Amino acid sequence: MKDQFELDPEEQRIEDEADQYRPITGKERERLDRKLQGDQETTMVSIRLSGADLSAIREKAERQGVPYQTLIKSILHQYATDQVWLLADKEPGYLDDRIYSVAKRVYQEMSEG
């Protein structure tokens, strides 16, 4: 007789959906392997940053205990994988009108004073 144990919600979801999973075909596996391999490769890039931005990044990296290049790479990766976003990325009307009007008023007050 099998031992009985309680599954957490995520484990239960996986158990419930197990019959929907399918094995990966040869060509599909090759395609995924190539994509994963490509994700591991890195390319050197060169960018120009303002001295103030670089200083701020270096300070933040030091507080976090990581090299500043690693922090920059992490920030870019998070943006590229939609883990963070810029307001400019969103469609017009994304923000609730009320939030937008408050933000606009605060910005105007800061600009005036």
C-alpha cells in the first residue's frame, strides 16, 4: 500500500494536470536544446553611461555585495524577460486615470517648487 501524504496546492495542480503533459518529440527537443544553449551564451557589449549613473550603480552594487557589471546584467535580463517594465512600454491608458492625475499633479508641484 502506498504511503499517503498531503500535497501542497502547486504539487496538487501538477498531479491533476499530469495526464495533459506530453513527451517532447526529437525535433522539438533539438529546438529547445538550441534555445537553452543560446540562452547560456554571452556577448560582450559596450555602452556609454553618464558618470553619475555609473557612480549610483556602483554604490548600489556595493551595498548588495555584487560587482557593478553583474548588477547591470541582472537589470537588463529582468527587463528583457518582462520581470520589470518601464512606463513607456505600456499602452496609453495603462494607468488608471485617477493615478495618472495624481502623479501628474505631484510632478507639476515638484517642478514649480
